[in-house]
Amino acid sequence: MKTLIIAEKPDMGRTIAAVMEPRAKNNRTYLEGEKYIVTWAIGHLLGLAEPDAYDAKYKRWNIKDLPIIPEQFKIVPNPKTKDQLKIIGELAKRCNAIVNACDAGREGQYIFALIQQQLKLRQPVKRLWISDLTAESIAAGFERLRDASEFEFLTQAARARSEADWLIGMNASRAFTTRHNALLSVGRVQTPVLALIHDREKEIEAFQSQTFYDVWAEFKQDQIKYKGAWQGDRLTKPEEAEAIAAAVRGKTGKITKYDVKQTKEYPFKLYDLTLLQREANAKYSYSAKKTLDVAQALYERHKVISYPRTNSNYVTEQNIDGMHKALRMLGTGPYADLVQQANPNLVHKQNKAVCNPSRVEDHHAILPTLKRPGTLSKEEQNVYDLIIRRFLSHFFPPAEYKMHTVMTQVDKHLFKTSIKELLSLGWKVVLSKADQDKGKKSKAPKKEEEEETDEWTDKKFEIEAGRPVDCTRAEMKEKATQPPKSYTEGTLLKAMESAGKQMENEELREVMKDAGLGTPATRAATIERLKKVGYIEMKGKKILITDKGKMAIDLIRHAGVDLLASPEMTGQWERRLHQISKGEAAQEKFMDNVKKFTLSIIDKVRQQPPAPANAFGEEARGKRSGSKVAARSSGASSSGVRAARASSAEPSGTSPGQRQTLGSCPRSNCGGSIIEGRKGYGCSHYKQGCGFVVWKEYAGKQITETMLKSLLAKGQTQLLSFKRKDGSTVKARIVLNEPGTGQLSVREEN
């Protein structure tokens, strides 16, 4: 009999088949050769069942039915990919051994474990554990296949993560939603991330800018000119600052102190996924999800980089030879000039900035493979270029500078100057010209009261400390203290990664030092989730919290379950899950603690007074975009959401068949009719799964039957008047954005 290889996705399966069975027959959903049959999972083929799989009463959301804590979790096939699951089962019957070739990480392990459980696969299993999809790595990986039992603890951690998220998300989302009559998605990662954004926006709102004044002077000695910042307490009166400028202008001064020291700046760390996402956001404004998708394509489809979902910035001793080979591969092509200048001897096993096996867990840092890229899209080329330049930087020496610190006294006033003189670019030659120029202009961030000159110059700076200097110019500058900046996706990723490290409690800091909010593989999805459930919105690169997002955090904190909104809980979870994956902690004890916390959340929410009807902003109750996503991502049931909507839309004692039909449901292939409920106009086929609804109040307007019929027939209302926040009036229409859900938007017209 043959061996069945199960990859995570089709591209990966075909790549493995090309190496292990190059003459395999392509049967569309699998490839078959003499020794191996290769098929794939298309991601998650199975997931945890929704509550109504345990009891039909859970179809309707009711706080009295909580908690929902299954004795044994059920799994169900994804309806969209059930055919592929069936094919895997049929192929398995023809094989006497299986190779788990899903992604080498916690989620890949979980995907395979669920398939094995659902199909009751009894064959012995080997594990392919590789970090890139080049032919060499695949062949080597099959030479050293590992026994599946080595990964049993990792499987336990994956199950615990999934089931614990289900318990918290399902119960907390239902509790808050039913108590406050608004769809509120709650999750153990997304909620503390939302709290980070909420608290930053609160800081910005509460910030009161203060005006202060700086005094700057320009000094000259022979042909050398330099600027200095006045040293002293913050000046809050313009006349004081002007008096200082007037007192030194045109006067002769002396240098009271002059220090020079040489410094070196070493290459930045190799990329892990989060660092790559942060830099792609800063340089190209790519969202975290965009960068992950592009990196995954470079890994999976083009095979030009190693496994991207890594949390390590280092490599092991086994990677050093491959790094040297990759350097030689890059010696022809667009990076040839840089490779010619590179020094291979700088990357070796004793270089702890590169090779640090103790800092590598499942996967090493992102590296180029030995495969040359073919045609890449613009986004793929940009991300690949970031990875290549970061890789090449470690084959170059450090950049070298002279740091000049000059203290100049004129009359009784002291001025400080800091000058960074470039001696050698070193590794910075790998930066693009634009990045080099940007670096020269940039200044290290400082508090306003500490601001001083910090010039980067490649000209020689020479000054004689014993000779006088002339103050050729002096002026006052008005400044204002600046509020904290709103998060961008890049800065939010950094905050998620380091969440908890600023905690005052030393013990908690220690707990959190190796764990942040989520994992590199899940952080992008968390940010996207917050967008979809209507908690945050983008304004350019800025992330802003919506009224609904603010209220969600306030309700959670006021309920007395602050831990739900704290990095502490999810950090402790990730730490404990890591311990489970290493066999250092018990899955059962972890789950017992999660169940206890679930019970405490429900008890506290029950005691909470309901939120006012207008607490979630003008769109929150009418805007339903992403509500299924909200339910599923937090562990809540999408069918439960539908039932909750149906419940709110049904007038008591009236069945759908008795109500007046206002039009046909615009959802494709639905065939239902639109009927009026207490709070909205919904589809009569809600019990069959149609989630279409238009709420009666939207954007401050009451949606009348006339407006509804116009939305159904024309996709928009008549022209309406809306008031802006500044009091001005604008003409606009309400538009049916999503015929499948009833999501609306406002479109201004000139």
C-alpha cells in the first residue's frame, strides 16, 4: 500500500509532489505516484461546532441559558470544503501510512489533528517539519521524518487554545450582546488589543497642549558652523526666551566642554513576521494582513523565502551554511553589487546577533531560500526586497560614527550641541538611497524639554575647544507639547508584541516577558477582526476607535471583568500554552481555570445594568457589517446571531406569514420577502439562514417604508439632509452597500 501525504494547502501539496513523486498523476484534488498519494486540507476543513449542536435552545441567544460548557467539544466540517475532507478519507483507506505535511507550527498541527479525529484515521503518522519549500528542504525533510508522538504536546496546546477561545468568546459575546441589546464581539486577544487602542485615544482626548519656548543659537569658529540648544528649565514666557536670545546674539562665547567618542551601529535583527509587518507598514503602508498574505505567497507559491509565521529573529548553527549559499545565489541579479562588497566571514556560528539557537523555537528568522524569484508583483517585490536587504546587512561591518558633544557658554547662558559624524556606512550601504537619505535627516525621538541638535553629517567636524566662538545668530522658537500619537498598524503590532512589559508588578512583568498579545501568525487577523466588527476604523494610516468600540471596553471594565481587557490574561494564556506544548503544564488544569473564569464573566454581566439605547453611536445598532465574523471570531455562533436578530425583529404574537410584505429579499438566491419587525426590516427566511436586515434607525435617520422600498428597488434613498459635527449641513443619500446583509452607508453628493 501507499503513503498518504496531507499538506495544508494545494500549492504546498503540488510542490511536495513535484519532489517526492515527479511523475505523479494529477487528479485535480490529489496527485498519485508509485509510492505516495499527495493531497491537501485547504486550510481549516473542520472547526468547533456551534452551541446549537449541543442543544437546539442555543439557536436563540438568551443570557439565562449561559454558561455553555460542553463536556466534550464537537467538531463539524466546513460546508465549503466538505468534499475535500471526504476525498482525504477515501484516499486514506488506500494507504497504510500517513505523513502530516501541514505547516510546521501550532495551527498546522491542529488542522491535521482535527482531520485525524473526524476521519478516525488509525494509520501510523510521521511528521514533516521544514521551514521552507525548496526541493532541497523537502527532500531533506523526508529523509528525517519525525514520529507524530513527538508533537503530541503541541497538539494539546493547539486544542486548548481553540477550545478556551470558544468558551470565552462564545459565552462572553452572548452575555454582553443579550444584556446590552447590541452585537458585542468579545475575545481573549481582540478585547485587550481594543483596550490598547481605547486607552491611547483616551490619552489623546485628555491631552492639554502647553506652549513653551526654545532658544537656538548658531556659532562659528573659522569655517565651522554649528547650532546649540539653550540649557535650562522650560521657558513658558516668550519674553524670557527673547531676552536670552538678545543677550547672546552677536556675542563671543567659549567652549566649556568638548567630548568626542566613536560609536558603532550594528545591523538590525533578522526579520520575524511581526517586525516584517511593522516595517512594511511604515515604509509601504501595507496592513499587517497584506504583509502576511504577501509573505505567505513568497513562501508558498514562489518558494523564495523560508516559513514566514515565525517569532524568531535568529538562526541555528544548521542555517549558517544555507545563509552562505543564499548569499552566493544573490551574487547574480539585482543584488550583485552588494554581494560583491559583502564579507561572508561575518556570518558564523559565534556571531550571537545572527546565530542564537536558544532564541529559536519552532522556526528560525525569515531568510531567502536558494530559489531565484521569477516574476513577482509589486507588493511581493517590495516585501522580498525588505527581507533580502535585511539578510545582506549581516554580511557587512557596523556603521561607524564620531559623536561630538559641545557645551558652549555665552555670557551666563549654556548651549548644547550633539553632532553625529559619519565615518563609515558599513551595513547601511544595503539600504536603498531613499532610506539612507531618510536616515540622515531623522532624529532620535526625544521629549520636548530634552530636544537638542543631533545632526548626521558625512563632513568632517573639527573644532578647537580652547579658542573662542562667535554667536552669529540666536532666535526664540515657539513650541507646543504634543499628544501621544494614534496607533498605526505598525505601532499597534509593536504594542501587541510587547504588551505587559510595562506592568508595574514585577512578577507579572516576568510572566509577560516572552509573551505578548496573540502570536505572529494571529496578530494580523486580530486587527482585521476589530475592523470587521465595527470597533475600529482607519483614517489614512491611523487606527481610530469607534463609539461602539469605546462602549464595548467601558462595559467590560464596568462589569468587573477587567482581566478580559488586559494583556495580562492573554499573556498568561500564551505562556501556559507554550508550557503545554513543551509538556511542562497540564492541558486539563488550564481548561479548568478557563471554565471558572467563564462562569465569573457571566455572573458579573448578569448584574450589570443594560446600556442606554444610544450608547453605541448612531450606526452601531443598524450597521451589521461583519456580524457573522464577529460571532465566529469571538467564538460566538453565527446561527445564534441570526436567531437574536429574528427575535428582535419579530412583533410578539405575529408570525412571518401574517405580516405585510414590503418587497423581495435582495440576497442572491434567497427567495424570501422583506417584512417589518419592531426594530428593523428583515427577511422572512431568517430561519433558513438569511441574515438580511435593514434597521429602522441609521445615521440619525428613521428608515421609513418608502425609504426601504427605494433601497430595495434602486439601492439608494432619495436625497436627504445630514448635519455634520461642525453644525454644517450636507446633502447625501443612504445607500444599500451589501444586498446580502443589508449593510448601509451614507454617500455625499455635491
